[in-house]
Amino acid sequence: MKMLSKATVAALAFGFATQAAATEWNVSVWGKPRVFTSHIEKLNELLQEKTGGEFKLAISYGGLSSNKENLDGISIGAFEMAQFCAGYHEDKNPSLTVLELPFIGVNTLEEEVAVSNAVYAHPAVAKDLARWNAKLLMPSPMPQYNIVGTGEVRDTVEKMNGMRVRATGGLGEAFRAVGAVPTSVTATEAYNAMESGVVDTVAFAQHAHFAYRTIDQADWWTGNLNPGTVNCPVVVNMDAYDALSDDERAALDGSIDEAMAHYLAEYGEIFAKWDQVLAEKGVQKVMLSDEELAKFREAAAGPARAAWVEKMSAQGIPAQELIDLVDSTLAGTR
């Protein structure tokens, strides 16, 4: 048997050590690759570029966990990174739900990024998520939701009474305030819920109406209802984050802004083609009158905010402080 030289043995050992030192994080998301996950995909590209492939993300679309259990998976270290929406489980992340209150005043995705980052950095919010061993990494900003529907056009508050709508969290409560019946089926269940008649309407941002094909069933779309949106952060397991080398952590933290810029650019393309798709599919664009929008805001915004402050304060969360933070961040951003 041929003996290996000491130099060859050393080279092989070095190679194995280098291979073993590579870091791969499992990432749990859902659906399919789309603008909603484009910042995670971009983050993976940037990490590999900056580390020579020594730090990368293995992104799984539904193979690791259901979207409602991603925070639980993070808590036990089943995977290192995940995306979730606060409205899927308000009890697990109550502080984040300030960002899902109806009519909080956000007008653009850039403003959504600013208020999300401000709230994520608040000590009470960090403490809330730390209960799940989760560190907030970056938002997944979405525009104001609007609804697609079948049958009767729901262009007045009166017509929304009894409407069955897929809407989660604060959005669901906003619709409930005008007599609608919200259901919190997940995004992946929305098409079937609409097809089977479980819901009459579905509230999503544009990209999700594309991704989950609800636009394919729609007769009409509200162009200016804008009741609010959901907040869907990307989080990392705190132990995994702490275990990174200094260079890996710098690569991760230093790539967030570029990943977010990529996300916003991708969303810009969605906006550009939305009206074209509505026309191609024969979907009527419905615009509510200023009077009806005012009725909706009066019914939903003030009561929802007051109820939220009372509920969160009872749990020891500085609710009014978080609302004030959103308001001051918006004012500063503008």
C-alpha cells in the first residue's frame, strides 16, 4: 500500500478543516420564491460573495415547518433563520402587532421599513421575541392591503357587512368593525378558501395576489381601501447568531441594507405591472369614495388603537410608547 507523504496528509487535513468550518444556515419560509422572499435570496448571494462561499443559506419553501410554526422552530433551534407574520399568532409576538394596527398612516414601502426597524430596535420588542430565542433581523415590508372579491362589489361600508374576508391580525379586526366576518386562513390556503366559497374576499398585497393566484378568481379589486398591512419579519436563532465568527457576523449585518434595497426594487416592478394584469384578466378596479373611506377609518382606527393599548398595557408592554414611536418615526422619515 502506498504511503502518503506528511505534506499530503497535512494538505488533506487542512482541506477537511476548511470544509468543516463552512457555515450553512437552514432557512424556513413558505410558498415559492417571490418578491416577498427576494431579500432573503439576495442575502444568501451577498453572504456567499463576501465569505467566498463559507457562509450560505439553505432556503426551504415549506420543507422545514408550516408558516404558523416558524417562530416555534426558531425557539428550539430546528433551523437558524425564518420568516413569519405577526398576525399568524398575536399571542406569541404581541409587541409586533402595533405594526398591524389599521390606518397607522404608512404610505410607502420605505416608510414601512423605517417604522418596522424602529419598532424592532425597541428593547420591549427585542425582549418579547427573545422569549422565542429569536433576534429580529429585517422586515419584509408590504404595501397597504386591498381586497379582491367575487360577486357583489363591496364599495361601501354598508356592503361590507356580512362579507367573509381572509384577513389576519389588526386587519381582521378592522373589517370586523364594519360588520365583516374575518378568517385567518394562511396565505397558502387563501386560493382554496376563495374557490370553495369559505370567503368572499381576500386581503393581500399585490405580490401575494399574484403568488397565491387569488387574482385569477377575482371579479374586482379595491384600489384605494388601504386599511393596513401585516408585518412579517425575518428572524434568526440567537444562539446561532452568537456562534458566528466575527467575519461571518459582519458579513450578515453588513448585507441587510443591500438586501432590502433589492427587495424594494423588486416590488417596484410589481407595482409597474399590476394595472396591466388587472386589465388582462378583466378585473374591475373599484375606488371607494372619500366619504366611505372616512366611515371605515372612523369605525376601525380609533377603537382598534384604544383596545390595543389597553390589552397590551395589561400584559406589561409599553403600548402607548410603541404607538408614539411609530408616529414619530413616520414624522421623521417624511
